[in-house]
Amino acid sequence: MTWDLLLTGGTPGDVAIRDGRIAAVGGPPGAARAIIDVTGCLITPGLIDLHTHVGPGYWGIDPGPVAWRSGVTTWVDAGSAGAYTAAGLRAVARAADVRVHALLNISAVGLAGRTGESRDLANCDVALAIDTIQADRELFHGVKVRIDAETVGANGVEPLRRGLAAAEACGVPVMVHIGTAPPALDEVLGLLRPGDLVTHCASGIAAPLGPAVRDAAARGVLLDLGHGSGGFAFDVLEAQLDAGLRPYTISTDLHARSLHGPVFDLPTTMAKLLACGVALPDVITAVTAHPARALDLPGGSLTVGDPADLAIFEVREEPLTVVDAHRQTRVSPIRLVNRATYVAGRPLPPRLPAAPAPWIPLTDTQRAALARREHDLRALLATPIVDVDGLAEQFPRAFPAPILPRSDSLPRSEPRSS
């Protein structure tokens, strides 16, 4: 048997790929058109980030420049698009090198702006949301509802009730964003069904630590980390872990305001769970198998026949200081460094990031770091990658190069007389 690609020497064993799918794992190595030695590295399924923003609008980012260096092969856009703006998200998904799936915002305007999308209940059109999901089941795998005082205004949990009605009709889950009350957190959690998701589950603002969150988890509501720029606090997570609650899925809520900190990327977010004592195998499951199961997505495992979406990591046993949304720090004992990311058996190419959008607030330190990175990249790319010893003569001459006399041996012309 000849494979298209064989990754050899990694853990959990050799992985063979053929026709964009996993063909063998851990078996005797066969012949392959290409063999990549990943000795000492961890091979995982391509990471699935259950809460991102890659659609057009205030919060959206381009996934490509992050994906190739982070191992995230599946990006779930969590509510950037509503029914009115779904076409823009479809265009993003078609053009992306990674797999893009989505949760449809119950508000038809989506996240074109920073917030407030559900203050006008006319935007929360259940029938329109149902039609939009049913028209594109490959893209839409659930409904997103943001419930906080800024987003819903005086409408309380009514947008959530409408999101649940649309999800029930389509047989998909709801992901609910929690934040500043009102409405009361207990009222929000009390409406959720088994299989629905609470994102920002360790929010320092919502602080879901009471009986309502324990009751929700006990009846099958899934806790999603959803870090973001304001949705994660170490002290809340640690209190939940002490109470026996753990995020079912670890997601970044990576968007234009969290990309340059405090989130940065999914491996950094994973390190924050490691810093709180969650074991590495459990962290890996929360970014692979669990999100795949939560939204019925392809991938998430190293099973023969699955898409060959893979991430290769160097696992460095070295301390890494990590920070939450409120500038609390912890130290992870492990750092995950991505070495390669494959989608359907093909390595993602390097991509340079774009400059932040002009409306994104950045500190002076962040701006200086971005300027320094641009300077360093320019200097790196402006330097030839090899000298003469690293080159080959691609088109040899048929005859030796002519030897010209040295300039100091040439006859000199006499100056002309005037």
C-alpha cells in the first residue's frame, strides 16, 4: 500500500494519509510519496475552536494567519452572521484554507457592530432564522444568542426564547453568551436544554458559581470556555474546578479585540487550563473530540476514514506565564508549540497577519509590539535566505565562462592632445 503522506516518529504513532483522509494509525509504515519525520512530537486531530469570529463585521478576523501556526483546522464562527448577513459568511467559508462552520445569530443583523443586535425584537425573526439554517446545513450547526444588558436592552431573555425556538425546529443546539446582568444568570441558565452550550462559562463578569450552573451542568448543558477579551477569569475557573465543574469545550472567542491579547491563540488558551491543573489529555479532548460531538462536526479524532486534519506539536516542559481577561496570571508547566498544521492531508502555508482594524483599541505596548514584529518580519524577509554555498546552478552553461583579462593588465589609452 502506498500512502500520499506518512508522518513518522510521533505520538501516538505513525499516521498515514491517502486521498485527504486518515488511512492508518500506528501500524507498520508503508511506502509513501512523502515521508515527514515528526519524532518527539505530539500528533493530534486538527484542533476545533468552537467559538471564534471570522465573519465580516466589527469582530471578524482572517483565520488563515493564525491557523497555520496554531493547529486549528476547524473554526466555528459563533454568531458573526445573522440571516441578513449570512451571504458574507458563506463567502468567507468558501475562500478559507481551513474548515469554517457557524452558529447563526438569532438577530438577523448579526455582529456588524459591537453590540446591541437584539435590542429590536423585530431582528429576532424565528421563521427567518429557521429558513436560513435549513438552507445551508453544511455551514450552520446551531444558533447563537448573546444575553447581556448591552445586547438585549429591555428585552430580557426573549431573544434566547426565540433562539431556542429556532434551534428546536432545526434540531440543533443553542450557544448562549453570558455577561453583565440583567437578565439574571439563573433565568438564562434555567431555559437551556441538554446539549445547549454556555459560553464564557468562567466569566469574571457573569461569575457562574451558584447552584444554577451546577444544575444546568447536571442536566446536560455544556460549558464552553469562550475566553475572549472579557469572558475568562482564573479565579472563577479554579472555583468551578474545585466544585467539580470543568469546561466541556475550550474555545478562544478569538476576534479582532482578543487576537493581540489576552487570548492570542488556542494553544495559549489551552495552556491556561494546564496552569489550573487540568491534565493535557483532557485539554486535548476539549479542543478535538468534544467540540466535534457538541456540534456534530467532522474530525476531532485520529480514526481511520476521518478527514486528515492534523496538528503537530512540540510539547515543551517549560514554564509559560499566561494571563486572563482581568490581568490575573498563572504559570503553565507545559508549552505547546505548533510545528505543522494539515487540512485534508495538505500543510497550511504560512500567512502573514493583517494590521488591526482602525476601530480596535490597543495599548501603547501592543502597538509597539506590532510595530516591532513588522520591523523584524521585514528584516527577515529582506535578507536572502542562503548564500552561494546554499545554491545550485539550475541551468548549467554548455561552455565554460570566458576568462577576461584583469583590468590592471589592459592597455591604457593615451590622453588626447588638445
